[in-house]
Amino acid sequence: MRTQHHRRDIKPDRIRALELLASCNNGCPEGILQAHGFAISDMDELVHAGLAKASADRVVAGSRTIEVARVRFTAAGRRVREKAQR
């Protein structure tokens, strides 16, 4: 019997990314996701699938203000994560 794969099927590493996002109260800075082994393309895939959203935030580091991307859950991302935990 052949198994059908649906577009909504999500790869295990994307579930791991959603788990990491769940552990961040205000979303995760892009650098934290990269430090955990996620590529920009992984984050783009989550955003494109509607499971996460990205926004630009300004952060003061010493005397400099820098802009960082922050990735946050969406309601759809929460549902996918919850479904994967069952």
C-alpha cells in the first residue's frame, strides 16, 4: 500500500524548530535558531508555510543599535506542534 504525502506533512527538523520557538516567550532571534543548527532557508520555509512569522527588531548592543530578525509562532505553528506531540 502506498502512503500519500500531503503538503501539510512537516519534517522532523521543522518540528524541532517549532519546539525551540515554543521555548522562547517573545520569539527567537534568528541568531539563536542558527546557533541551534537551523539555516535561513529552514526559517523561510516555516514562514512560507504560515507556521511562523518573522519581524525585524532593534536591539541595543553596547553603544550600537542593531536590527535582528525575530521568529515567532503562529496559531498554525502551535497546532502543528501540538499534533506532533500526540
